[in-house]
Amino acid sequence: MMADVRLPPTLTPLFVNLPRRVEVDAATPREAIDELERRWPGLRDRLCDPGPELRSHIHVYVDGDRAQLDTPLEPRSRVDVVAAISGG
Amino acid sequence: MPLTMLMIGTRKGCFVLESENRRDWRMRGPYCESWPVYQTIRDADSGAMFAAAASEWHGSAVWRSTDDGETWTLSSEGLAHDGERKVSKISSLASAHGRVLAGVEAAGIFQSLDGGETWSLLSTLEGQPGREGWDDPANQPPGHLGISALMPDPDDASRFWAIVQGVGFFETTDDGKTWTPRNRGLRADWPRPYDEVGFCVHRLVRSPLDPDRMYQQNHVGVHRSDDGGHSWHEITDGLPSEFGFGAAVHPHDRDTFFVIPLDPLHARTMPEGHAAVWCTRDGGDSWARLDKGLPQENAYVGVLRAALTIDDHEVPGLYFGTSTGQLFASADEGENWSEIASYLPPIWSVEVAVLD
């Protein structure tokens, strides 16, 4: 089940060759982040606190709706990972 | 001619300034993707640089560079407490004896033995009086720094000191297994449930010439120790304010020490808008104002705890950065000053290295 993951621009400079848009085989956002962690070690820490749980200013949307780590993905779901507006 | 390198930690990244003559400076940066950087250090043995950072979006990490700050990578592998405790920020760094130490909030000290690639928890100062209350945000001063400073012993790898913000100064001689509060003789103008702790130590420095000589700028006063921190006596008399953050000790004279007094309460800016560094050359018996070249009116600037430093040239240079982004330098122990950067983000730390 391939998901179309869109990453925030603050994340991509932190990892070598990390694109803004990645296709991953995942049934939930959690699995998508697991796969991103496998390809770019350390990436999970940038999106999740230990637990893991999403960091308070990192929001995930699945097909336009606010989602959590275990929200089910449909085939070809779009997953937007957003660095929420935060301070100045 | 040796290169003098300044490492500036700011609310929007790390900057580097370099000079061969301490008069003409070149600036590079911002580095670390403009993350908030609390402190940047350079390991004297390896030449690696480390920056303690905390992004509101992407969490806390230590950035590292092995090419004098041109390129940086980050890691937080292992930089996490167990259970419910969270690392909200990495507040302080130190390096010595082949390892890097990181002080964090919630209060803890982590170490890296592989040049900052991975980290492991060394100590949370368990067992210290009142330790169970340190994590409560209601008990913490503004800033919530946790371990606000770390100071290794250059001769003994298992001995080092830590400041817990709003709690006090602590020494370990067994690599963090046990700790001893070193706050005897300090003043506190507030109730304290425990005799040995409850002091607000802002900045502490140790003479490289005399390891028993320490100085600290406290929330209430400037204090000196002649016995390696076992006891303290106050040397505030003669300063325009008992409050301040920054402190620096002369590298070649144990009796020469510098502070930047600030108005206490809400202001925390230089008294009467008159920028100055204050110096004692007799261990605190008398003080002199150093202000030549600094703005002497309408300069309502503040300097935070890690933002005053001194180099180790034969005639040492002093440097301080303000919380409104100005950076000042003196190549002659504070006698003459010049503004070497004017429009940086709020400055949180200034560190210096002299490279041959």
C-alpha cells in the first residue's frame, strides 16, 4: 500500500538527499515514519518524541484530515507532515 | 599568527567570527539551519565543534562540525530520558578527556564517547536534596534550563561540576555517580527548604592558574571561593548591582575577574543605560568600570549567562553579546571596546578559541 508522503521544508536540509515528497509502503503514518527512519536514520526523532508520539508542533494530515500515528491509510493516501505555526 | 575564533549561539542559529589580529573580523553563518542554539563549543583536542540546539518543531539535538563550522550534521541518538521525562532542550555543553558532555532539561547529563554521534545518560543527580521537585515547571526559573552549565576538570576525567538552574552548584568526583552540593556561604534572599541547595547560580568560572580559585555571578551577588568551591564569600561591594549573568576570569591572573552588572527585577539591562564591563584586579576587594568604546547612554541591553567570555592570548581579549544582537570585543582586557556585529539575532552564548 503506497502512501504519498509530503515532508516539511524544515526537515529536508537535516538529512542527505531527503526529498520533500516520498513514496513509502505503509498502512499508517507510524509505518510511514518507520520506513523513513529506515532510509534516513535519525528522522523519527525529528518528528516524534520518545514513545513514539508526534511532537507537539508536528501535525499529520491524511487525505486532508488531521490524523494520528495510527490513522489507517488507503491505497494512494496522501500524507502531509506539517511543521505547525510556532512562535516568531 | 594565531586565528581567534568566536562561536556565537543565537536564537536563530550559530555564527562564527574569525580574526588574525582581533581588530578585523569576518563573519560566517548562520549555521545549524537557524535552530535556536544555546551554546557552541570547540573541543581543543579534536578540533570538532558542537552546538546545543532545540527546535520548536524538530526537538533537541547536538549539531557537530569537523571542518571549523563550515558544514554541520546533527544527532540526538540516545539523548532521551526514560519514561515520562522529556528533554525539552540541551542547555549546556563541555568537552574534555575524549568525551562530550551535554546538560539538558529535564535535569540530566548525557555523554558522548564517539564525537557526538551517539549519546547515553550519565546522571540525573538523583539523591540530591529536593531532587524530586526539579522537574516541576512551577519550581523552575524562567528559561527552564535544567543543567545550565557543565565544567570539567582538565586533570581528572571523573571530576566535574554542574549548575542546576535555580538550585545550585554541584561537584562529582566519581563521574556522576554521586554529587556534593558546593553552595556553602552563598546568599539567598528567599526561603529554602534545604540548607545546601536553593541557590541561583548564574555563571561560574575557575582560574586556570589556581584550581582552587573560583568565582560566580549569582542571582544575588558576586562570590569567590579559594578552596575549589567548598566555601564561598561575597565580593559584590563596589558594583552597581548585585545582579548579572556573565562572568569571566583572567587566564593569567587569578585575582582578575570580570562581570556585567545588570538591573535586577524586570529590566535585566545595564544600569542607567550605560554599557560597561566591571573588573576587579584584587580578587574582589575593589572594582573598576570598563566602558571605553561602549555606548554610555540609552543602551538598555542585557547580556545572558553564557554571553561573556575571555580568550587566552598573552593580553587577553574579552567578548560579550547582547540579547538584542550586538557583539562587542576588546583586545586589551576590556580597556577599549568596539562593536564587531550589530544585527545578529538575540545572543545566548559567546565562546572563543585560539587556533595556532
